[in-house]
Amino acid sequence: MTDPEDYPLLRGQTALLAQALRLVSRDGYTWWQVQTAPVEKVLAAVKKLDEKHAVLIGPKARAIRKEARLPVAHLLLAPVSVMPPEDPPPTWPMLLLATQELPGERMQRVEDRPLTWVAWRKEAWRATYVLKPDQRGRWTWFLTKEFHRALLEEALAYAAEGDWRALVGHMKALGNLPMFSGVWSQVQEIRRRVQKLWGDRHLRDPSGQWKAPPWRKAVEAWPKAPLSPIGMRLYPEEPPRTLGEWWEAHRKGGGG
């Protein structure tokens, strides 16, 4: 593959995080850089990165370069499904991973600075997920401290106010996060904190029995266990499956 239009798009944010986790923890892509390109210039940006670092080569060519101890680079584009609703969207985030530091780039080692990925929040691309070892030394994704704290504070505020409708909606939304083991542990902490606060103030009836909180069904709908990147489907079956398919649809839709 040498044409940017043939670049395969990932099916969603969870797929991108799973792919990055595999590349870092299993394949030795321990250098990283996050950058953005104007959406209208994304094809040119991918082509330029390929000219500089061969990000579009196939698996066999990657293996040959790795065996020759040459830098091997991988490019991951933010999935179409997480792009902001503007038409056209403002910028397209890209994650550049490599087995060695790439010349001319501001690469960082995951051991020195954990890999941080973005999501579209509050009308901007903001750091949202961080890849780092857990307490057992296994690589996994966490929510950034800032985002985790914001989600916790919002949940506690609803619980303290007794605003169960808002709390149910908030807890349902938490269940849609990419539940890798780090995120899973953080979301479970939010649940425990909410349970304690809500229970202390709202759950006891005059008989001293505990009532079921109205948001319990929201929590029951959460995944029952953390996600594993092994065997996860990474690519969509329906268009747009490649950058070229997206670009063609984008142009026909009047965005280009």
C-alpha cells in the first residue's frame, strides 16, 4: 500500500485504542507523537508522513525493516465515528507510533511520558485517554486524571442533589467508555463513590431496609468485565472503510 486513499480506517475509538495497545505492548512501538492535520489536507498529510517514514508499507516490509534494525512507523487516524459534527470537521488527529525515534519529529518514549490520546470534548480535541502500566505492570488504557475527576465530580454532584434522572443518564454514558482494564477500574471507583454517597442519604427507608437505587439498571447494563484487545474487530465492514472512500463521500456531501 503506497496510496493514502487506500489507508484503512478503524471502526471506532475502542478499535484505535486496542490497536495502539497491541503495537506498544506487544510489537515494540514505544515512541509516539500525536498531531493533527486540517481535514481538507489529511490525504496530503498522510502522503507526506509516508514519504518521510514509510507509514503505508505492508506487514512483510515492516518485518524486513525491523529485522534490519531500521525505524518502523505506524500511523493511526482518529476514527470517522468520533469526528466532531461540523461539516467539514476542523482537524483530524493522528497517532504516529514507531520502534525508534523518527528524525524530524517530536517523538516521546512511552516509558518517559505515557501515550496520551484525544477525544472531541467541549468543542475541542482534548487529552482523554492515557496508556500506561497498571499496578501489575501490564499496559492498559486509563482516563486522564482530569477527565476522570470531572466524571467523578459530576456523578457525586447529582447524587448529593438527589437528581436521579441526571445520575442515571450520566452512569449510562459511563458504560459507553472503552472499558479497558484501567478505565474499568476508574469507572468502578465512580460507581462505588456514588453508591456510598447516595446510600448514606437516600436509600434507607423507615424500616431500616436498603432500597434499590433508581440508577441500578444503568450500572447493570455496563460490560461485565474489562475489554481485551485480543480478537477485537478493528475495521468496519461498511463504507467508509478507507480514507479514499471517506474522502469521496465527504466531497459528494458538499464538505470538500
